[in-house]
Amino acid sequence: QVQLVESGGGLVQAGGSLRLTCAASGRTFTFYTMGWFRQAPGKEREFVAVISTSGVRTYYADSVKGRFTISRDNAKNRVYLQMNSLKPEETAVYYCAAGRKTATMPSHSSEYDYWGQGTQVTVSS
């Protein structure tokens, strides 16, 4: 089992940057594909990015390609999401997730097994 805790959210102006961190407990962190999702009020949870167990492979939603970067540090049990050029419409609660599927790059929330509590990101215009 994996427990996930997100941090790094906050208020930022449009065009600004934030770096989110997801801290994972447990000694099996390296067995999990890790993803970031976000959910705005009244909207469905949306895929943002995913990273493979080794960190070699990444995959992004089209809306964030070129602006967001997902990375992981397996020695520290951490996953990061660097977000640049943020837009007001990206205001949402951002969630970290861990999934046992390692052969693919899952982009649907149902493919993940563990979730953090989320961290609020607010982008002002």
C-alpha cells in the first residue's frame, strides 16, 4: 500500500510557476507508475501527466505539453510537477496518484489505485 501527500500548491498570477511535490510512503514506491490529475469545481477529474516507474517515460495531456514537467526521485519517494506559464483556467485541486499498471502510461483515473488528498492551485488573472 502507498500513502501519498501533495504539497506546493498556492496562489500564483497568470504566467507564473509552481512546483508540486508528492511524497509517498512505503518501500514499494518504485513499483508504481505515478500520475498527476486535476479537478476544477463542477468538472470531472482531468489527467495532467504520468511518469513510468524508472522515470524514463513520460506522457502529458495536450493542454500542458511544453509547459509542465513531471519527474520523480525514487531515492526520496517523491514525484514532482513543475508547472510554468500557468493559466487562470488551470485553477483546480491537483492530485497525485499511484498505479500498478507499469506496461502502459495510464491516463484515466480508474487506472490508478492510490490517491493523495490534493493540493489547491489558484491562478489569478
